[in-house]
Amino acid sequence: MYLYNSASHKKEKFVPNHPDIVKMYTCGPTVYHFAHIGNLRSYIMEDVLEKFLRYDGYNVKRVMNITDVGHLTSDADTGEDKMLKGARREHKTVLEIAQYYTDAFFDDCRKLNIKRPDVVEPATHCIDEYIQIISKLMDTGYAYAEGGNIYFDTSKLERYYIFNEQNEEDLAVGVREGVEEDTNKRNKNDFVLWFTKSKFEDQALKWDSPWGVGYPGWHIECTGISIKHLGEHLDIHCGGIDNAFPHHTNEIAQSESYLGHPWCHYWVHVLHLNTATGKMSKSKGEFLTVSLLEQKGYDPLAYRLFCLQSHYRKSLVFSWENLDNAAGTYQKLIAKIASLKPDGQEPLDEAAEAALRERVNKALGNDLNTSLAITALYDVLKYQTNDRTKLALLGEFDTVLGLDLLKKAAAERERNAKAAPAGGEYAIVSESGEQDEAVEALIRARYEAKKARDFAKADELRAELKSQGVELTDVPGGAKWKRV
């Protein structure tokens, strides 16, 4: 498998630190509001990465943090805590807000078939780990106290900027006009490891520390949680591109200074979901959620397919028209699969399995090319082999793609069976799920002509359908059609 590594700025062959396990860390949500679908694009793609690693034979341990303290309204360590802001907005405690939006986040993940990581750790559960790390950084001269806070000293590093191929807009995420400069910092890139009572005294959650009562900065939590659950060597660290700077840059700085050796080899960043007005963001006050998609009648898995149709390292433009196209594609794909016979007794076609597996492995093994993997689903449907083999392969590939293909197709078959004609009724079924009243009228007129034994008229109507690109197949009790 080859992955693009944001730290080296190139595709690299994936080789884990230990052959028996892949240690994977995902930056989780700050649970002060609902996740928007732009956030969830990152989690969808990270989910595909984890599932493909498992499909490819790796044992994976994946850890995700839940940020319930320490993330300020500016990613540049300024402003108030996002959790406190959310609690004020909804007149609840910080912990009530955290639990409510954590539950909402994982409910969205369930709807999108995003697997829950093996370990999910709230930031507030690891205060002792942060204090231990910060204490060592103080002892070794990588951190200093100033103005009641503890800062990481970036001047001690040989190299601070790791992901410097990113454009200026991406690197400046979180920087806002009117932000008050923190005069306690010795260097502009220094960042807070621990806030004490001397700052943000209205902070809801505080703990005792060697430096006074206070709370951790945002960046230290991922270092503490990762080392706690995955040890000193991490294989893959994931997140949205907006995490690359300053968050992931600061994670590397503090982690490697604490450990004294390289920490994480592969850095995987998912690019933004954009709208016509720019990057989707909660700070703008308007953002799209999974619940809103459902209210508008969309299956959340149509949005998952929408994401999979694009490469994760390309910005993806959201519009309702684009989502409609993905929803239509999803419906037609399910209908095609539903037309396969699920109870066939033919032997599995091993040659077909090998050839089609190679296509999927080649696509996903080349830096998660999910668009080509979706194309491979159609290759399965068109392949000259039996339905049993096709269904087995579609189910196998869907363990990675997560589109519920066989489950949705079974439900479609059940609906079609219930709609089957009784007592001489005539049923017309579109194999793609498409609705076209004009086509159905011609098919029904042909049926009436055949009933009247006007076979010349029936043939004329069949020819008319063929001229419109419609292929018609007579079945017991009706007919099915598709465009060719």
C-alpha cells in the first residue's frame, strides 16, 4: 500500500513500525456543537483507510480523542474555550454540552457507517498524563513559565515547520483579525501547554498542577492520549488539512521533544469540503449537518458515496445539485445489485474473484483512490460471471467502502416482491430505479397490444423503446427495463 505522507510531501510505501499491528490516531471533534458534513468528510475517509488496512490483512488499533476542554475559539491559543462558549449558548454545564454533542457525533457516524475507533478518550480524562509530559519539557528546557502560563519554546527546535508545502491560507487557519497578541510568548510560534488561574478565570474546568490551578492547552491532549494508548511510536496520524498547522505541527514539536526520538511516520490530511462561498465552517454560523440532509430526504450514505467519488487530497465542492447526482447514482447502483439473484447455487468463480480483487486493491492501495474503487463496483456488475460471485465480491468490497450495498439491495428486492402483480396485474420495474412515465406508458401500451393479439403494434412499440435507448425484458407478471 502507498500513502501520501504530508510530512515528506510524497507517496510512500506503507511499512508499520511493527508487523503485527498498525497504530493509528485520529484527531476527534471538539464537542461544543454538531459536526458539520465537512468535518465528517475527514472521518469518512479515515474510516476507509482503517477498513482497508484491516481488509489488507493488518491488525489495527485506532485511537480518537474527544476535545472537551482546552480548544480556544482561535486555534492560535487566543480567545475563550469553545466548550465554555457552547455551554453559555445553551445554558448548560460544560460536561452536559460535551456528553450531548459526543453522543450526537457518534450518532452521525453510525448513520454514515463510520466505525467507532477502538479507543475513544475525552481530553478531561488524561490530566495526569499532560502534567507528566509538561513537567519533563520544563525540566529539559523545552518549556517555560511566563505570565502564569506554561509555554512550549519553539526556538529550541532545529525544525518547527513540518507541513510547509501547504498554502498560506491552510497554514493560517485560526488566525483572526483583531486577535490580541500574547505578550507572554518569547517567540511568535510558541504555544500554551498549560493555562493557570491567572488567565481565563471564568474557565469552568480546572485542575491542580505544579504551576497552579488551571487547565491544559489544546495541543497537549493529542500527545498525551496517543502516548497513553499507543506508546512512543505511532504509525499513522490523521486529521483535516486545517489541523496541519498549528495543531499537528505543535503535536510533533512537543511529542518528539518529550520522547527524544521521531514519533509518527505517516501524516494523512483530508482536504476541505467547500461550498460556493468557501470552506464550510461553524464559525460562520451556518453549516450543514447529517440531520439536515435526512430532513431533506437524503440517505446519509448518499453523502458517503458523494465523498468517495472524489480523492481525499482534493477539495470537494458541495452543492445540492452535486448531492442529487450522488443520490441518483446510489439509487441506481442499489437497483442494479437488487436485480442479481441472491439464491444462486453456482460455484464461486475464483478467476473472476482474483481479477476483480486486483482492481480494488490497486485502487485503494494507491493512496486510497476511492473513485476508482467505486468504478470497480461497476466492473463487478458487468463482469461475465455468475450472480453468486458478483454478490460475494460486492459484499467483500463494501466492508471497506461502507455503502450497505447488499443490505439496501435486499430491501429493494423485498419492496419489488411486495409490489409484484397479483390476479393478472402487470408490473413494470426499472432496473436502475429510474422513474419515467413516458417509457412506462409505451411499455404498458405494448402489453395491451399483445393482450389484444396485435403483435405488429407490439413490435412497433418495442422498436420505439429501443430507438430511445430502452432495453425491455419480459418477466412473469410484467416487464423490466433499463437504458443502454
